[in-house]
Amino acid sequence: MKTSILSDWRAVSSLEGCWNDLLGRSRADALFLTWEWIAAWREAIEERVAPFVVVVRDDRDRVVGIGPFYISALRFVGLVSSRALRVLGDYPTGAEYPDWIVDAECEPEASRAIARALTEHQKAWDYLWLPNLSGWTGALERVVEASRAVGLELRSRPREFSTLRLPATAAEYRASLSGNARSTLRRQCRQVFETTGGAFEECRAADALPELLDALVDLNHQRWTAVGQAGTFVRKPLEHRFYRSFAPRALAHGWLRLAAIRQGGALRAVQIGYVYKGTFLQLQEGFDPNTPGVGNALRSRVIERGIEEGVHTYDFLGEHTEHKRRWRAEPRVGHDLLIARPGVLRTPLLSLGVWPTGRYLRPSGPLFEASA
């Protein structure tokens, strides 16, 4: 197998025609790795980072592997710099489940080819950082085996995700809730939809996107301000720009699920998510903290609509919490994975177990500083 490194965006764009086809032939197939997601991310960040995309071709010159990386800087206590490879489209978008994209029919060979290319170009990077790796697609085993085979060092730690398997009917789902949760939700929905005349709506056309996305930003900030925190989009303004870029693409593909509750002409709650391969991915939400129960009422309607259209899984993304458990979500295990070229993990920087998301080692550079 032949490998090459694409280090400019024009060269990366040459993969557009084969990217999603390879993704569909891989076990890495996730919305966050689609060409549309990455193209929207590139548009939103205005090419603030340098790509480092590994391409693997077989003897017929067919692309059978892609290491979809970019280079970012890490700083230790704000002073010592290092170079980290990360997965395209990972920040600040809410993306999870990073992976190497390799054809399932030649998975071991293509994975090792990516790992070999990393060793051959190890002067360009210090670490490969893969947080929020899925634990149910073979991602950890695939990447670890390939990395170890070429002498790369690694460290992993478990990470818990939260997911809800949806039954065949909304009635079955409601019956699965605890008696207290069911009673509370029934009361909140009655208050929101019957007593105060709230209406559930879904985005069906591109011209509805600006109002709903702006309301999402505002209501998200209201939600978090009420508990003494800044909203997601205040902390990461590029995330709003990314949504504006990706939402029209997602709508055109039938992936977008942007829903809201409106009362008296005013939007009181907005949730954005996507349906991909039968799974609803819940990304962000916002609600008026002065309208009791409106956030729960919206989530309930979104889950019921998903069941009606045949969605089999509601993926909360992120860590498993008590709040998600009350919706009958169950934990499933994933991983954070840190890969390094030989000797790096034994340096003072990482020998004590410091991670990129830790207190002392953080990403820096134009992408992250603009989104801080």
C-alpha cells in the first residue's frame, strides 16, 4: 500500500469524491467524519489550522484509508509548546467518536499503513490526541494494534457515554420511565402545551434556520446564565458559525433535526440534533429558565418524533449523568486515547500522566484562542 501526506487544503479537497464512499465502507462511519461535517468546519474556522491528512491507496490506486488529522499546538503551563495531531472537525463543533477511516475489507493493513506514515513523518508531530473514542466500533483495538505494530507509544483511559435505545412506540417509551418521572413529564407537557398554548415546531426549510439558530444561541445562554455559567456559544463563538455552515448541508441531506417550542410568538426552547444511520445525535439545546418544564417538554416531543420516524437510538453524547439516566439512558464505555512518537510519554511533560484536557496541558493557537 502507498501512503501520502496532504498538508494543504486544496489537496485535501481532492478527496471529496471518495471520502464518504470510504467512510461508508468503514467501521468508523459517523456523522462527525462525513465530508459535509468537515467541509462546514473548514468554512467556519476559515482555515486557521494546517491539515495533516494521511491517505492510503491500494495497488489499484483506490483510496482505502484516511487519517483525517490536523496540527494544533499544546502548551504546558502556558510555556512549553508541543505539536498535537487531532481529527478534522473535532472542535469547536461538539463532534465525538474520532477515528481513522479505513476500508473494512483491508482494515489491519490500511490501519498499519496510516501508523507507518505517522512514524515516517514524526518530526512533524509529538502526540496524536483522540478523545471521546467510541468503544463499540472497534476503534480502540484497531488504532492501538496498528500503533503498537510500528513502535508508537500510547496511553488510554475509559470514558462513559450516554445512550437511549428507543422502543417501537412512544407509549412503550413513556411506560419505561419511572412513575415519578412519568408523572412529572405529563404535568410539564400539559402546562407547556395545553395551559400556556405552546406549539411544537420543526425546521423544514432553509429560510427558517436563521431565527431558530439565533434563538438557540440566546436560549442556551439564558439556560446557563441562570446557574451562573456562560453559554456554550459565548465560550466558543466559532461553534455558532459552524452550525450556520453545517445546518443547511444537514437539512439538504435529511439529517437535521432542529426543533422548538413557541409560545405567544416567542421561542421558549430550541434543540438541535441530527439523525444519521438511525441514530439521533443530540448536540445542543437552550430554553427559557423562566418557563417551567419547557426544556423537558421539548425533549419529550423530539424523542416521540424520533420513534415515529423509526429512529432506534437517542445518543445524548457526552458523559453519563443522573439527568440522562432519568430519561432511561444507559452508559456505554468509550475511551480517550493519546498516541506519541517513541520516547515522548517518558518525558517530564507526560510521565506523570498529564493529559491534553488536563489542568496544565491545553490546546492553543488561532483555532482555540478564537473560541476561548
